[in-house]
Amino acid sequence: MISLFVSDIDGCLAEPYQPYRLDDLRLLANLAQRASALPHSTSYPALSLCSGRAYPYVEAVSQMLGLRVPVLFESGGGLFDPVSATITWNPALTPAVEDQLAEVKAWFKADVVPNRSIMIDHAKRAQVGVIGPDVEEVAQLVPTVEAYVAEQLPGLRVFHTPVSIDVLPPSITKEQAMRWLSELTGVPLEAMAYIGDSNGDIEALQTVGYGFAPANAASAVREAVSHVTEHAVAEGVVEAYEWCVAHNTDRATAAA
């Protein structure tokens, strides 16, 4: 049985800088309300989030969907519990790590952002990144950021989406986030499903029992999972969640 369904936000529940597909999000929220929280005894998995976005954005999406299960922001750099309204920072975010991230941020400000349309993603603490709507500009910058990190701060890792580049500590990734969420909720990894669309999601997708990619996911992500949805973005997330419900229903029927 799949007890917990975790979704990325950008590229899954929403497209950056585009209007929300409210009908799909409303449908997903209604479906997830049948499970609401953990533990539960229905065929509907509880719903959570794991996003590279900063805390305020992830909290807002959690509230919009009516979630009652802890959600992860900054790729697992922090966890927000919507029931107690509390934040827990990842223990891997040490003062030494924050100093390294500050060095990257200073480089971004001095050498990367000027004369470009991208900007610093200012709300983040457990990672540092740049974000902007010009996908070609972002793509051209990825090798530059990777080269800088490899030379100056080889302990850090670089992940990217079409509109963002993020530098993270090696111990704060979405894979580690899935393990942390599993420990906190008591849901085994094999009973968790995850849907993601970018290279930063691949390790998490391969860690849980059921990995999904929406139709719009990067080719490397689609190749890494056993389930690629027919539909894109939020409609694809609803499709994946409904697959999990059908899977659980079939398992329950077979066990009866």
C-alpha cells in the first residue's frame, strides 16, 4: 500500500511564472482530503510536498491544498509542520555549511547577477541559488556555476531547473529529505510515492517505492522512473495520485 504521496512544486504542481491550474489543484486537494493525515486507513495516500522553493512559498502551497502532513522546503533543508505551524531546520545545516553558501552567494552577487535578468533567490537559507524566466540564460550559466563550485567549493553540489540554479550541501538533497520524512512520519520508503520533473529529483525518485514523472519532465527524469504520466504539470500529478489510489484499492481488494 502507498501511504504517502509527495509532490515537487515547480514543474509538477505549477509552472514557474505561469498561472496556477486551479481546477487541477482543487481536484488534488479534494482527493487528498480523503486521507488528510497519517496514520489513515483509506486507499487515499496522505499528501506532502518536497520543493526546492523557500519556506514561505511552500507554506502557502501547503495551506492552499489543506495539507496536514509535514512538508519539505529548500530540498529538505527545512521542514514545516502545518498542524503545529513550526519549522525544523535540517541538522546538516551547520555554521560551516552556511559560511560556504554565503561565499557562493557573494560570488553570485558580484559576478553572475550583474547585467543579467536573473536574480538571487533571497529567501533561502539552506541553499543558495539564482532564478529567472530566461531559460536560455539559465542554461548557459549552468556550466559556469558547476565549474566555480568544482574549483572553489568542491564539497557542494549543483542542481538546476529550466529557470533556476541551486547550490546545496551534499547532505541536504531531496533523497535525504525523503529519508527524513520517512523517519518523522513512520512511513517506510517503500510505501512512499514521489513525483518530480528535474535532475534534482532523480535521487529521491529512486529512493522511494514508487517514482513518477509528469509528461513535461526532463528526459533524464522520465528515464529514471517506471511511471510517466500522460498529462503534464498539475494534471499529471492528479493522474499519478489517482494511480496510487487505484493501486491501493486493488491491493485492499486482493487482501480481503
